[in-house]
Amino acid sequence: MQIPKKIHVGIKEYTVLKVKRARHGDTLGTIDYTNGIIWIATHDDRGNKLTKDEMADTFWHEMTHAVLHDMHSPCVDERFVTTFANRLTNAINSAKL
């Protein structure tokens, strides 16, 4: 899966930036709802390069946050978001075109 450079969730447009490190500690992705920016790390906190699948999973994790935010239902339960995003990634990867 190729990670888009821009994506809309509801009426909000997000710019997606691939960066060596996400903005907060050991996280692999971060979302800024106010400014419409999603950061996806290309490397983990030890400097190891992430695979395309790992970056895609991080993208869908941040998209889950974006969708919940758009629904006015922000989820602070990272365990739920991670589990949901993993299943979403697997479903997308299993699609036969």
C-alpha cells in the first residue's frame, strides 16, 4: 500500500508527512487535528528502518484517530485504536483487485 500525501476525513484535509522520527518520543506516528498534519515515522526510536507494512499500519492507526475525531468521538484508548488499525491493515492487504 502506498501512503498518500494528502487525504480527506470528512471536511478536513490532512497532509501526510513521512519523517525519520515521529514528533513524540517512541511513537511511530502522530496526528495534529488543528493543523491537519499526520506524521509517519520511517525509523523506530533505535534508528531501525521501518518496513512499508509497518508504516502502512501506522498510517491506518492515525487514520483511525482521524475518523474518530471527525465523528466527535476521540478515542484515547490506544489499545483499541491499535487493535482496530491492525485489523484494518490486514483487511486492506488481503483485498484482491
